[in-house]
Amino acid sequence: MFSPACSHARPRVWAMLGVSLSCLFLAQGSAHGQSGSDDVPRLEPSACATETLSELGAECYTFHGEENWDEPNGNHVKLPVGVMAPDEVRDVDDPPVFFFPGGPGFSSLDDRDYLEQLRKDVGNRTLVTMDHRGFIHAEPALECPDYAAVSPYHNIIHTPAIASSLDPMKRLESITGAVEACYQKLKDEGIDVAQYNQYTVSRDVDEIRQLLEYDTIDAFGSSTGSGTVLSFIQYHPESIRAAILGWPWFAHLRNRAPVDEFYTAKQGFTDILALCVADDEACREMLPDWFLAIDRTRRALDGRPHVAHVEDSDGSETTLYFDGAAFLDTLYLMLPEAYAELPSLIRDVEAGDYARLDDFFLVDDYNPEPEAPTYALGYFLAHVCNDMGTNRPGPEDSIAAVQREPGILGFEPPWLCAWWGEDGDVPVEHNDPPVSDIPALAIHGQMDPCCGTRWSEHVSKTMPNLQYVEFQALGHGPVNECRSTMIDAFLADPHATVDDSCKDEVALESWVIEPPE
């Protein structure tokens, strides 16, 4: 068996020792399996999974692991891994940075801009990136392309779950069947669906760490990937030195009752209006009742929904209905783009002027055949639902929740896990609060309605060495110079207080103040 660590991952071993004794042992077999095509876990040199990885000079491998680590049954997974060394090594003692992708199920391996931003963030350090099990470049890939047509995350705004009807139960039925069909498709393919969760992904990553001969790693999570980083800390605490929690979506928090989470996020919309009236006297004059404005807008649209007619792929006409719940769902999805115009939008709607709504609901962007080519949508559902463990709702729970609050149909997806086929195979403590003294830096965007600083405030109760920062005016996945500067400084000294003086370098957009005539 060939060990990639001997020739690529740690060149300083060659420089210091000439010949690594570990390579001699690995050539004969290791604790991770003897030589042979069926040995797992193992890491083999391979062609890069994407042209982008090749262009960026990555050393590429394929990881082979057990589908079920706790009870191996002969089913294996294969994951593409890319190791990108820095142009100049600043400190040979710097651990590599392992990137944990989010989505869940989003593959960044063919997104050059995305990967180059990550390399900029980590500075002169080795970056290790991969598709986790179930992603599009992994085997098996958990693909359910039909789900794109109904998913609130991937067919944004125009999904049937938001706009197909004014009857919430009909909207619910339009998506639950697709969830059931996806689960059954994966089971029919012989996939042990319950094994696709943060617990098993963490084990995959730790096996890769060992095969690359890294003593410890730094972890960088994106969105749901930050939740996976917390699981890695929970299950492999000795393997990690420090963590970057990028715009974090933490499963053990997001999996709480959906109505509770919906109203917690909804408070953020009023907070935006409070910013406007504090900054601009004209805004205060237009919105003297800003505490009530969001609910009044919703009530207006419930009384007279906005209706749009669009053309389907066969030339027929489809009608889209946007009521008050659709307004809240759309605002949740589009807040970073819509916040500056929000004060005038809501005042217009209250006055009965719907002229802005076609733009707000992106009617001209309607796509009758939506796709999500960078997502393994089966993994998206598996990750969301499996990581709920025994907290997964039943149909009666989710139906009752939709009856109480139709807005959750276009909100976070845990409610639809009632129609997923089984609980994830995770430990009973999987959704416990993370308890760790590992240093971490959480990055949030001010206009990120899903993953604001309240997550870090909660996690910091049991992770005392967590620092967090909010970047002004930015949303989910904020990109600015400050982000890279802070990440680089944190990784250089994770226990030092990070200088966040640049956090407001992006200015808020000018508020649109146009009172209705």
C-alpha cells in the first residue's frame, strides 16, 4: 500500500530525516489495513475529482472507508480528497486546515473562486478539502435530483412549498411525497441511509487525518459544515487544535421545534427596521410603528395575496400565490439583498401598493425546471434528518406545526424529516451541547437571518474559548478582507484575543425611504 503522506503531505519529514521510517512500515501495511484492494480505511493517490483541483495544484487522493464504522457490513464509501500546499511555508509546525463543506451536500471542488477564497483565508498553510460521504463526487453519491423542484432551499421562492397554493396543507403535500420518494430511492440502491450524518463524517475525516500523518488539524466549517466541526470536536477532541466556525448552522440548535426557530428568526426582520429608524429620521417618520410593521404586512398579504402568472416549460401558464407566509419565507431567504428596501416595501404593501412585489418575489426569474447541480440532494435530506437522531418529528408533529404556522413550509427543513424513513444512526448524546475548551472563532454576517450571533452566544456557554464576530451589512458566507485577516490572525495564535476592528469595513446600504403616495 502506498502512503501519500510519505511523498506529499509532509515534505518536511523528508527534509529533516531524509528517509521516513514510517514510509517503510506503511509500505508493508499499517494499523489502517494491510495491502489489498479491499482494505479499509486506506488512502490512494488518484486523479483529481475536478479540473479545478488540478489547476490549483492539489495533490489528490481517494479515501476508502466503511459505510458503517461501528458495525462494518461490507459496504464502503469513497471520497475525493485534495491537499493544497501553500506557495511558501511560514511555519512548519502549523497544522493543516481541513475544510468542512456545508449546504449540506454542497460540493465546492469545482468552484475555483470558492477554493481560492479559502486559500486566502488560511494564508500560508496547507488546505485539505474533500467531498464528504454522499456528496456528488463521492461514491455512493446520494442523488435525488427531483427534489430540486420542490425544495425551498434549492428552488428558492417559487417552490410549491411556498407559492403553489393558498392552502398550507396542499403546499405541504407537494413536498412530502418527494422526501419519501428520495428516501426510498436511496434504500433501493442498497445505501445504508442512516450512516450519512455528522458522526460518521467526523470519523471519515479523522481517518483521513491519520492516513496523512497529521498529529492534529485546524478545522474550518462553512454553515452546516460548522455543525460537523462541532461533532468532530465532540468525537475526536484530541485530533483538533482550533476551529473556524463560518456562518455556523448548528444541528443541535436548529433541530429544535420549527415554530420556535421561525419566530426567533422573524425577530431579526424587526431588528432591521429598528436600524433604519435609528439611522434615518425620515425612516422613523415613515415607520413610527416599526415594531408592528412586519405583522401588519403579513396580514395585508393574507387578506389580499399577490398573484403572479408565469410560463411553464410546455408553454402552459402557472399561477404563483404569495401570501403573508410567503412574504416571511422570501424575506428569510433574501434578507441580504432586500434589507435596504424593506422599509418602503412594507409601507407600500400596507397601503395596498404591490408594485414592488414582482421584484421582491423574483417573478421574472421563475425557472420551471430548477436544478441544483453542485448538490447531492439526497445527502442534503440525509444530513438534516439523520442528525436529528431521536428528535426527528413524526407526521402528526409537522402537520400540527404547519397548521399553527404555515411559514415554516419555506423555512428550515427539519420539519419535513417526518417523512424521512428512519432515524440517523448517531449516539444518544449527539445533540447534547458541545463541551470543549478548544479555541474557536465564529464568523457571522449581520444580515444572515439563519445563523446570527445568537448561535455563538448559546455555544459559548459550554465552549468558553469561543470568540465570535459579526460583519456589518453582510449575509450568509460573508466575504471581505476582514474575514481573511481575522482567520489568519486567529490561526496564528488561537488563544489570543482577535482584533475585530475591521468588522464594519463594509458599509450598510442607503435605506430606501419612499413613502407611499
